[in-house]
Amino acid sequence: MAYLPTNPCCTNIAVNTTCGCSTSVSNDPCQTGIHYSKSITYNGPILPCSNVEPCDDLNVALSKIDELLCILKTQQATNTSDISAIKEQVININNTLNTCCGS
């Protein structure tokens, strides 16, 4: 569960608008209603596998998840290499058995 805190960029409060900010057109991202990932905060329980914690902003949460994905990617490459080596050993054992013992 994530929630959006009050937009810290919104400093010009207009009384009768739904969002609380003026609706003037501007190139200023603070005036467009955009919420930056730094302002989105996780408020659920601690996620034990990723170690995302309450009050982690979206940047921190994504960094923790990305770190885990990189670890898994490396492990997958290592596992694939290990499986290939084991397969080669099984083939060699099979060839040795066929050579010395016949089929």
C-alpha cells in the first residue's frame, strides 16, 4: 500500500479548487500535479524478501528490489553454468560406462 503525501511543491493555495492548487498553466512540474517518486512513501508492513520498510520512498523501495533482481540474475547465470557442467559430467560418465562396460 502506498500513499501520496501533500504535494510539497504546492505553495499557492487557491480556496475553491478541488486539488488545493491554482490551475494556471505552467512548465513547472510542481504545478502540473506530478508526484515524484521521492514523494511517494510505502506504508505497509516490512517486506522480508526485499527489506522494503514503512516510510521507504519509492526510490528506496525500487533500489532494494533492483538489488535483489541483480542478485537473482547473477545466480541464474551461475546456476545455468553449473547445470551445464553437471550435464557434461553425466554425459562423460555415460560414455565411460558404455566404453568400458558395453551397452
